[in-house]
Amino acid sequence: MTTVPEKRFGEELVHVYPPIQAEPDWGAFFRAVDPFLFDGSIQPGRLGQVWGLPPS
């Protein structure tokens, strides 16, 4: 998986992307983030992002 660090509003973030040529392995993704969910350092609602929706 590819990781891309980002700093937004003073907060350190990392985007995790599966390889483009492969089917996404969601099991590998959740195994990678599970320790951070377990210790509370990442909020479950921060695991996804939606693009293309009209503003509300």
C-alpha cells in the first residue's frame, strides 16, 4: 500500500492507498489500521473520505 503523509490545520494525517493495478485488499487495510483503532489514536469516522457529492 502507498502512504501519503499530509499536514492539515496542524494535524498530521496519512492517506493509505491500495496498489492501483490490484483489487483492494480491505483485510490488509483494516489489519494496518486496527492497532490505531484499538488504542484510540484514530477515530473510526476518519477512515474514509467521499468525493463528488454536491454541497449540502
